Amino acid sequence: MTLLSGDPSRGRALQILVTLVVIALVFAPFLFPGAKAMNTAAKTCVMILLVASYDVLLGYAGIVSFAHVMFFGVGAYGVGLALYGLGAGWGALFAGLGLAILLSLALALAIGLFSLRVQSIFFAMVTLAVAYAFNVLASQLSAFTGGEDGRSFKVPAVLQPGFRWLDHPLFGVQANGKLLSYYLVVFVVAAAFLVLLRIVNSPFGRVLQAIRENPFRAEALGYRIVFHRTIATCVSALGATLAGGLSALWLRYVGPDTALSFSIQVDVLVMVVVGGMGSLWGAVLGAALFVVAESYLQDGMGALAGLAANAGLPLLPALFDPHRWLLWLGLAFVLAVYFAPLGIVGALTPPEGKGRR
Amino acid sequence: MSVLDVGAALPRHRMEILPALTPVLVAVVAAPFVGSASTFLTLTAAGIAMGMMIFTMASGLTLVFGMMDVLNFGHGAFIALGAYVATLVLLPLASWSATDSILLNLAVLTLAGVAAGLVCGLMGWLFERLIVKPVYGQHLRQILATIGGSIIAEQLIYAVWGPDQIPVSIPAAFQGSFVIGEAAVEKYRLLATLVGLVVFAGEMLVLNRTKIGLLIRAGVENREMVEALGYRIDRLFVAVFMAGSALAGLGGAMMALYRGQVHATIGAEFLVLCFIVIIIGGLGSVGGSFVASILVALIANYAGFLAPKLALVSNILAMVVVLLWRPRGLYPVSGR
């Protein structure tokens, strides 16, 4: 209970779902052998951290930011370029991550102080513009960032797939560096998630929620809105930077498509809203659902498209084309915004009893 | 306190002149750095043309925000849709644009523009009814819903037109450029400038000289009061939304022709520019967004010539500087 900061997921169905996802992720290499499943699991972990940190901003503080993936990119590029330029050592890794964190903090402070003062709606537009400029910058400064091609790099020896730390397989799985990197990702994501959970359940988190519900009243009670919102921006930026670093470490590659593209930002939005805004457990469910859908829904859609094409129906094959899977997720997204503003978590959480907040 | 003088004219709203002069100021400052007069003229003409196209896209967005506090992230989808609808006219009628007859050339352009505007206007109506209306007055859900709408719209565009670029070409009569001294000014840019000016003049006339315009302006200033006086502001808003979407489509069509190719990414790209423009201009102000469009395009052009790397972030820098000077934009609308 103290580990979860007194904020466990509530409702039997929800608890079962969350437990299933957590078990699946922790034992993924043993439960689902194969490279694709392991990649899917690692991506899910990274996304959970990215989405949870975004939820601090969107769900708890009620601020829409479009620069979240920019911070993800800062982390990914920080780790990636440091390992590329300084060689595959732990020193380079931490130096890169440290620099990335400093840059993220500076950017988040600047954006927050600049645009949260005026009107909160400014923030959405300003972050969109800044993120766009950053994206263009990263792909244009090709001498430094590798441009559109990105950079492939080596990770520290212990994390490389060729590294064996046991001579015999462990429960039928190769005990190599890939397994170690996977558990590094899982461990860091779990730790960061618990820290985020601690933060949103602290008095600071309560004030954020108060500001979200009624800024005037919160200000009248003596809380400085700009201060709290800016800190929330920084916290969320830190989470995203860390997620970016992990992502680069896992992929051993960094480029605009995997680290900065605007479509990741849209994905993150979809995950938060479908999973459930204002609950970090929603991030777990949303990310898991999304990544699984991305990896496996397309097969089903391909089958449907084939069926529709055989039946000679117009337009339907194009709508069910596997590349159009985002269309259906977009529909789910809009429906969630209208009918289930609290997403899966909201739908599965039982109404609160007396005496609870 | 003076006694109320019924006969006296209402105090005139004085327009500040300095913000309107900022584009001129930028041009004057940039001129010595550019050096050659012909290059300067070419850059300036190109900047004004680009500014006019951006204004055509952005003016609807600023009014929609001003009236109903709706920040429409789906606006980019209409820009892209307009570009694609224009290809429906331009490609079948390719022979019209290939001929030397300036009348046929103009006809095909007009048809393409009208088609883009009409389709986007109708889609705007649908978008407003389905996506925006259920979440009036709730900023967060509104932003999310319009983003969802834009995802769906973009995917539908891909489903209908496919993911590849579609090449389009400017009709023969508008290719090439006028040469004034040593400066070359593309004909199509002049045409785009003209269209932008007509759109601006039209909007100004409607807003300042008609009853509907009066109601729209009143709605931007104070929606509740207009409603209290018995006007159905939601119907008015639908009309403004449709007009804004139609203009976005027209702007998208113009920009697609200017670039010579159509792709759905044009939507996201210019949505960002539109936001920058309406923030600089002052949210809700058409005149402000007009000035801001020219300002942003001129700065981008000069920066692109003088320091290409800087051009990428010049828009952001321009926005930061303007907001430090006037936190609510060049022409802030009172009441917000």
C-alpha cells in the first residue's frame, strides 16, 4: 500500500486487468518467447512511462501539451548521440541522460513560464509550435543528429545481445544482454511509475487537481497556479525524457521517426484518453491496449479488408486497409471523449462510497 | 461624471497604427542586410504572397476561436481536404490549364477554388455538428475531440486518395514570372496576393458593413449579451465555422498549386503556422491575423535568405518577441 502511495486501482475488474498486464510485462520473455513479442513488451513498458508522465499534465493538471514527445526525443537523442559520439560506456550513457534532463528542464521551464502565464489555451498552441520547430531542427541539423536517417549506436557491452551471463538457458530463454536490457527497462519504468504515483498523491498532486477543477478557487485559497502548473510541466517532461532514454537504449537507434514524430504525440493522446485521464493506472491499460492493437489489430483488419474486397464492396477495403488502423482508433478516441471521459478506468471503477473523496 | 449626452456620437474605437506597421518595419530593417534591391523585391513579393495564403487559411480559425472559444485542431484537415478536392478539378481538366487561353486557365482555377471551398464548407458543417457541438464550453474535451476528428479526417483522406503525393501544375498563363528591372516576381504569387486581398476585403466588408458582421463582432466581444438580446448565436457560429473551413480549403488549394504537389501532411504543417499567426495577431482578430500572416511570412523569407538554419525557428522567435511586447497579440480583442 505504501509502495502504491495509497492509490491502488479500485474495482475488481480493473485490478484483475492491471495485474494481468503487470504479470505479462514482468514475465514477458518467459511467457511469450520470440523477438517480436519481446519488442512489443519493451515498447509497452516505455509507453507506460511516457503516457503516465503525460497524464500528470493532462489528467491531473488539465493542461494540453503537444511538446511531450519533444521531451521524449530529447531523452532519446541525448542517450543516443552520447553513446554514438563518446563510445559505448556507462559514463557516456549517464552523461547523455544527464544533459538531456537538464535540457528538458530548461525547455519545460521556459515554455511553462512563458505560456502558462497568459492563457492556458496558449500552452496547447505554443507547445505545438515549439515541438514542430524542434522536430524540423532535429532532422535538419544532420551533421549532429544524423538527420532523417538518425543514428545507430552501440550500447554498453553488458546490454548487447551477444553478451552471455549464464552458460545455459534460463527457463528456456537465452540469458543474454537483451534479457538484461529488458529488465533494465522494466525496472526503471516501474520505479519511475511509482515515483509519479507518489507525486500525484502528494499534497502537490491534490493542488494540481484543485487547479484543474477550479483555478479561481485554488488561487483564492492561496495556491500559485503558474508555479504549480510549471512544476507539473517539469515533472512530466522529466518522465518523458527518461522514457526517451530507455527507448533509445532498447532500440539501439535514434531517429525522428522513432523519437520525435508528431504521430507519437497523437498516439500518446489516444492512449491517455482511452486508458483514462486522471488515473495513472489508465496509462498502464491504455498503453498496453494500444501497443497490442498496433501490433496485432492490423492483421485482423487485413483479413476484413480481404473479405470486403472479395465481396466487391466499394470503399470498405480502403477503410479496412491495415494501414488505416488509426482511423478506427481515432473513432474510439472521439467516442471515449464523448461518452467515457475517464476512459477504461472510469468505466471499470465502481462509484465511490460515503466517506471517500 | 458628465451628464449622459444622448445626441453625442459614440466614441470611435481608435485603431492603433504601430502593430500594423510591423511588417513594414521588418522589411526596412531587413533591406540593408539583403543588399541587392532586386533580391529584396523578389523576397518581399514572395513573402507577401505566402502571407496572403496563410491568412486565407488562418482567418477562419481566429473567428471561430473568438466567437465560441473553440480551438479547432481539425482545421488542418480542411486545409488538406481543400488541396485534394482541387486535384479533382485540376486533373480531369488538365487540358484547360495546358492551353494558352487565359480565360480557360482562369476558369479552371476558379472552379478548383470554388470546389475546394464548397466541399470544405459542407464538411465543416458536418464536423461542427458531429465533433465540436457536443463539447461546447469545455476546453479540454474540445481540444481532444477536434484532434480525434482530425485523426479521422486525415485517415479518411488517405483511404480515399491514397498515401502518395499527387502532382498538380499551375495553369500555363500563370507560370513564369514578370521581370521588373532585375527582380523576378512569379505571376502565380501575384494572383495569390490578389485572392488574399479579395478575401480580406470581403471579410472586412461583411464584418463591418453588414448586420451579420455586426452580430459576429458582438459575439466575439460578448457572447452572452448577444444571446440575451435574442439572437441564435449557435446558428451564426455554424455559418462562421463553415466559412472558416471553406477558406481553409481555398487556402489549401492555393498552397498545393504553389507547391506543385498535394500531400496530407500539408494540413499539420500549416495548422502550426495558422496557430502562430492567430496568436501573434491576437485571438479573435481578423485584422490582426492579416498583419501577422504577412509579418510571419516576411520574416521567414528574409531569414531563409540571410540565415537558412535560423529560418526554421524564425516563426517561434517572432511569436516570442511579439508576445513579450504585447502579451495578448498585436490586436487584442477586448473581453479576452
